Amino acid sequence: MGNLQGESLPDGVVSLPVIDLSLGRAEVGRAILNAGKEIGFFQVINHGISDEAIRDMEAMCEEYFAMPEEDRLCFHSDDNGKPNRFFSGSTYETGGACKYWFDCLRLTSTFPIGDSKEDWPEKPKRLREVFGRFAELTRGMGMELLRLLCEAMGLPLDYFEGGLGNGNMAMTLNRYPACPDPGTMIGLPPHCDRNLLSLLLPSTVPGLQFSYNGKWANVETLPNAYIVNFGLPLEVVTNGVLRSIEHQVVTNRTHARRSVGLFITPAPDCLIGPAKEFLSKEKPARYRAVTYDEFYRMHSVVKHGLSSVLTINADGSHHA
Ligand SMILES: O=C(O)CCC(=O)C(=O)O
Ligand SMILES: [Fe+2]
């Protein structure tokens, strides 16, 4: 089996833009827009989510993965249609190439969360409370980033408040155990996110990489920073102005890694297509419009170059 991790750039060759949310709105908005055009990833600091909420969340993640296995397994399911489940990356269909090296608790919720929490695990005792608070705060910050982006792009401030941003939100709690053979085992395969906006709380253990000029660049983050990246629907809506960039997680021999993802997601019946604000004679539609439901199914297979699936040819057909 070859090396699945591809060629990486030396550390420090490219680093994620750091966006300080305590600066002026116009400056922050421009920085988000530039990051979206250039790298597709950035990190935010001074985001207003307290150290305490972050520490609580991290401690709860540790507690969850430290529970006796049977307490997690009662939530186990390989059915990816289930909104709330615990599963292992080793159950992903990979065409026999390898198995992915992670465990994940995936939870979904309406917003506001309300009764959705009742379907989340009961153990550890404070899980619903801590995860619920974290999800609400993080989603709130994500919606604010989208409003700042609207200001910078000259869109109405509530552009993403409707169908594009009010589908059920998803939260994932990922654990990548230390791996005996990092050269051949990948944590999470290369993919672009299928939701609108992803907010990630990484651990201090590195592993996340994003695609940059055909190579993999390591993500390094500041303490308490969130990593933010744009999902494919945002690339489509902006007709390619914002870029949804491929990323992956690599494993390492000595340290387990943890991450928490919060995903702002369109509603299933929302039409995902280039918005008129991004279209002109010089800039014709590069993607065709489909409902988010269909969009999600089109992207259910993880493979390289996902965005090409939606690219329109000159004759109006689209690549398979
Ligand atoms: O674990 C990470 O750092 C990245 C997770 C990720 O890319 C995802 O859940 O879509
Ligand atoms: Fe991702």
C-alpha cells in the first residue's frame, strides 16, 4: 500500500490567516472575504466564546471517550441516515484501500435546540447541557461571521438566515487514536465539507491539513482559536468567489487527537445555486442549482475534486 498522505509542504510555508473578531466590522469582513477567496480556511481569535465554555466542552469530550465502551456502543449505528449516532471510521466504504482511523459521535439538532437534546446520549451526565451550550454559542459566532461576510460582499445582512443557514445543525466529536502505521492509515480522507460553514475546535495535537497549490499544508492554530472553513454550498452560492477547500486529517504514532466540529447547514428543500448577485454576462453560472437534499446525496461519496461534480460545461451539461 502506498503512502496515502500525499506530499506535504514544510511547516510554516503557509499558515492560516488569523482573524481577530474584536477589530472593526469592516476590517473583519474584508479579512473573511479575502481568506475565503484565497485559502478557504482561517482561524478566529477573540471570538467571544469564553475559555470556560471551551474547557467544559473539551473536558466533556475527554469524559465521553473515557467511558466504558458499552456506554458509547449503546449509541452505535452504521446507518448514516441516523441523525444521532456513534460510529467508527473503519465502517466507511473505502473500496478496500484502507480504513479510516477515527471514532465519531455525531449529533444533530434543530435551532434553537429545544427538544433535540432529548435524543442525545444520556451519559456522561452533563453531556446534553455542555454540548447544547457549546453548540448554541458556536453557531451564534458562525452566523455572525456570515453576517460580516454579507457586509463585505454587499449582500443583505440576513442573506444566510433563511433556508441557506437554518437547516438542522450538526455537531461531531472526533477522536483519532494514536496509530501504529501513520504512513498507510489516514484519519479522515480528503474531502470538502457539504454544509454551508464549518467551525472547528481543534486540539493541540496537529493532524488537519488543507490543500494548497496541489500539496498538503498543516494547520497550526493559536490557543482557543476556532478554525473556520467554507462548505461547498457557499462556493456554489457565490459562484466560486468563496472557495471550499479540500482537507484531510493525518494520524500520528504517539498522540490521540480530538476535534469538535459544528456545522451550519442549509434546509433540505433550499435551492443551492449561484445567487443572482454573483452572476453577470462576464460571470455566467459555473454550477447548476439543485435542492440541498439532492446536493447532499451527490456528494455522499468521498473522492478527490468534489467541486467538479457541479461544474457546468459550456453546453450546459455538467461533469459526472
Ligand atoms: O478533525 C478535524 O480536524 C477535521 C474534521 C473535518 O474535517 C470534518 O469533520 O469535516
Ligand atoms: Fe471537513
